[in-house]
Amino acid sequence: MVEPLSAIRGQDRAVALLRRYLASGMVPPGLLFFGEEGIGKEKAAMAFIGALFCRRRTADGACGGCPECRRFASGAHPNLLRVSPENHFIQIAEIRALKEELSLKAFSERPRAALICPADRMTLQAANALLKTLEEPPPSTHLVLVAHRLSELPPTIISRCQKVPFATLPPEEVVEILRGIPSVGKRYDPVEVRAAAACAGGSPGRALLLLEETGEERQAWVGLFSRMDPAGIAAAGEAWKKTGERKGQIAVPLSLVRDLALLSSGVRTDIINEDFRDMLGAIAGRKSPYGWAGAFQALLSMSRLPPQAQKRLAMEAFLFGVHKKD
């Protein structure tokens, strides 16, 4: 299926910019879609590329029914070239292979597009190899880069692309997007959906990942906060050291400590983990609001440490500290 641009939820500014490019016929040779992971950048890039290929384009993008759209929907359109990491990074060999492919004649007179996702995984050597193509792309060729972290891209790449910014979404919109997914409504309680949305930092994609882990993980963290359990604390420290900062790992404990700070200060509204309110209320009195605010900052700083022994010790010290009164 070729999705229309209207299927991109909560990104009105980016979609309006893409519509203007299509309507004017002045599509830049290099486009950089950037923003947090899981907010619709790749989906928007595919909808935009589908519109470029379409022979009966509408104001909402691809028509979905012409031969080009059907070929694109099958995943086998020869004018679409994709580059993504084979392991963790996009290597120079993959960019060289892309350049070689682009030097050949296109399959048809339709525009040709190369999608590089996530572009911030390119090594410096790979990024440098792409520069010449960005400066002088073959005729009717568009390079679409999708990046989660703009800071990880060399300035030389950024300066050669037209930037298309994507914003994080408010929690209520994330909830609506999640509710629109049939499998979510069947598997998860509305309270779990709201908690995942609140912890996801405005990313529906991250919220989906959190939904798979949130129930058991929240229960485990509340348990660690509720009672002094040296063995459990040691196990949590070891797990933290080994995994590093996996996607969304920090969101659950941060949301709990944030709720503890609010409850400690007497606030009874805007609690993310509403289903754990009573248990958190019993824990909150151990520290002042300032104490919990300090714990929040300590946890956030700790999450940025690379996997190492010190990270385990930092987590153990944090959890033992949770059980001390101010």
C-alpha cells in the first residue's frame, strides 16, 4: 500500500513543506528528514517518494492505483534504492555501491530516489563518500536522508540538504495513535497505553516498544523502590551495566521518580503511573520533593554513562539511596 501524506499524524509542518515541494515541482536533490526516533520520519519519506513516482499524483500524494504505485507498493520499484546499516553502521562500501547504482541508467523516465535510513549511522568515511553525490546528483535523482540525531551527522552533509524537521507529539496524540492500532486495543489496558505514551517522550514508535515491556518493568521498579532488597539491587545494577541505554530503558524509572516527586510535594494530579498511585504514595514520604528531584537528575545522568562497571555501581548506589530518608 502507498500511504497518502495525510496518514502522517501530528506532523503538519513537515507534511505542508512536502506538499509544497510536490506542488511546485521543485523537489530538492537532497532532503534530510530529522527528529526523534519513532515519530513518522521514515513513513513520511516513503509516502513522499511514492508521490514522486506516481503518474496520477493528487494533492495528498500518490494515487495508489497507477502502475508505478502498484510497483512501489510491492516493495520492488527499481527506481527506489535503499541503504541501511548491515550491522550497527552504514559503511563506506554501502555508499560506494549506491553511487555505482546511481551511475547506471534509471529503470524508467520517472524520478529516482535513494533512501538512507538512519543516515546518522553513516561512518565519517561513508558520509564523506556521499558528499559528491549530494553536490552533483544524477539528473532526476533525489537523495532522502532520515536521521534520528542531527548532531551525529557531519555539518558538510547537513549543509547540502534541505531540512524537513519532525516534532515530538504531545502524550494525548500518542495515545490516539496507539488506540488506532487494532492490536494495541486488544492487548493493553487504557491505563497501560496512557503510561507508555507519557513515558515515550512524544514518540509513538517508542511508546509501542514500551508497551511490550512497561507492565513487568514498572512492577519490577516499584518493587525495588518499595523495599530494601540487596540481591534485587545487585541484579538491577548488573542488568543496567550489560544493556547500556537500550531504547526506552530509562523512561520507566524516570516516570516513577517523577511521580514520586509530585506525590511527595502533595500534588495529586498529572500522575503518569496512576495504577501504582497507592504504592508510590507510600514510598514518596521517604524524601522531600527536592530529594526526589535530585534522584531524578542522578538517574538521568547515570543513563548517559557507557556500559561499564561504574555504571553498575552507580545504579546500586542510586537504589540504596532511594531507601534513605533525607
